[in-house]
Amino acid sequence: MLIITADDYGKNKFITDRILTCSNKKRITSASVMVFMEDSKRAAEFANFNNLEFGLHINLTTPFTSSDNNIKLLETKKRLYHFFLYLN
């Protein structure tokens, strides 16, 4: 069996909609979900009505784009970003 995974489900409306279209047409078998992003909440609502399997997309470097992120979360994310950016 071949597993085809689409990245960035929930990143924004365009990407979420394209992944759902691919899923409905049976072009993909799974998707990686991004949290704390622009379309994460809406994507989560659609996930309940879809036979697509999901995994968590560990987002260490892309800034969070959700409008309801709290300061502590953003500060922690910034520290992680710098930690992974300067590993050398």
C-alpha cells in the first residue's frame, strides 16, 4: 500500500481546501495538521467529517498565524525557533 500525505493542513484556508479536495477525490491518504495557524480551527471542524487520517505537523520554525495565540505561547515558540535555528 502506498501512503500519500499532504503537508500543512490548517495552515491557511487555501491549503486546507486543496487538501480536502484531494482527499475527496481519493488522491491522498493522510495529512499533517498544523496547529495555532490561520485556519487550524476550521480545519479541525472539517476533520470530523472526513475519512482522512491525520498526524501532527511539528512546526518549529514557521511563525504561528492564528489570531488567538497568547503571549506565553508565542514567547515559547520564539525560544524554540532560535534554539533550532542556531544548532551548529
